[in-house]
Amino acid sequence: MHYNLLTRMRRPTRTRRLSILAMLSLLAFGVVAAAGVRSFWTADSWTHGRKHLVGLALGRGRLVCGYVSLPIEVKVSDGHQSSDAKSFETHSAIFPIAFVNNVYHLPSGNLREHAVWVPLWFPLFLLFIIPTYWLIARFSNAPAFPVIADTTRA
């Protein structure tokens, strides 16, 4: 018996929930795209913590999520900081997502650094999946068989 996947596929339906998700996804797409364009001129970073630093940085078209475990407690300004994008260090990798796990041995103890580098085109691509799905979907009140249920004839 021959099994054809294309005969089993059905076109999705445009529901209210899918429409709302598509609009929210497009809104998030616009925000991330605008932040990405801004990141080529200005690098932004957000940090929190004293002994365990958690941070998020955006610069030169890349998003960095990081965690640093320090051997001693340091005073780091929490919150948002901006700087010139030229000073933002980028991680070059063949694969779009790069993972960094480093351990530095210091006299006061070990410093552990964990980070994930993601180019902004990757989340933009993911945010564009739902609106594309919405464009492919048929209307919820569309007839299942438009040729058989032709309502234009008298």
C-alpha cells in the first residue's frame, strides 16, 4: 500500500486565537527588528546580582544571555547600561548559536562563565513562523469543498 503524505495533509484554519497570535508575533517581530537595527550603533546590557551575575546584552546584531559565578562578592551596577557598539565583543561561530562555558582559576577561587550567543536573525525567523502559518490557513467560514458547494449559481 502506497502512503502519500500530501494526501493526508489538511490546510489549517484561521481561528481568532491564531489571528491574535499572528498579530502578537508580528508586533514582537517589529520590536526585535528595531532593537536589532539599533544594536549596530548602540550596545545595551542589563545585569543583576552580586556574587552570581545574570545578564542580557544586545549589540552588533547579536543577543547574549549570560551567567557568571564569582568567587567573591563584587559591586556591579544593576540595571541597564548603554555603550558604543564598536566596543561590543562578538563571538564568531559557524553555527548560528554559540555556547560558552569557561572556568577561570583565580587565587580567590574559581570564576565560572556561561553564555549563549544568538544572532538576531534567528529569533526573527522564529517570530515569523506564526504569521506565515496564518497566511497559509484558510478562513474558518470557507466551504470545505468550494467546487461542490458553489453558492454563486442560482
